[in-house]
Amino acid sequence: MSQKSFLSQSFLTFVMCFFFFLTLFCNAYAANQTQIAVGKWIAPIIYLGAFALLSQGFMHLDPERKKLMKKL
């Protein structure tokens, strides 16, 4: 996987997670019509984004993948 496709895939994963949590936040706000603590929603978005980026980033540590890339 090239560096460009890795970054675009990681960014796409983060954006999808962000919009998923944004949708949940808006639905919860519309259902309750009360103020919701924003900190409760920002932290999971940040952690999910970090997890998505790290899970894609740790692929370069796979020794079998390194061997395959050397053959190419």
C-alpha cells in the first residue's frame, strides 16, 4: 500500500467515524431537546480517530508484509 493510499484510507475512516458520532449526537439532541455535554462526545471521536489511524499505521510492522515488499 502506498503512502498516499494509506493516508487517504486513514482519513476516510476518520471522517466516517466522525460523521457517525455526529449523527448520534444530533439524534440524541433532537430527541431530548436538552443540552448534551459536548465533552462526552468529543473524546470518543478523538479516540476512534486515533484508533483508526494507528490500526492502519501498524500494518507496516508486519514482517511478512516487509518480505513481500522487498521482493517487489
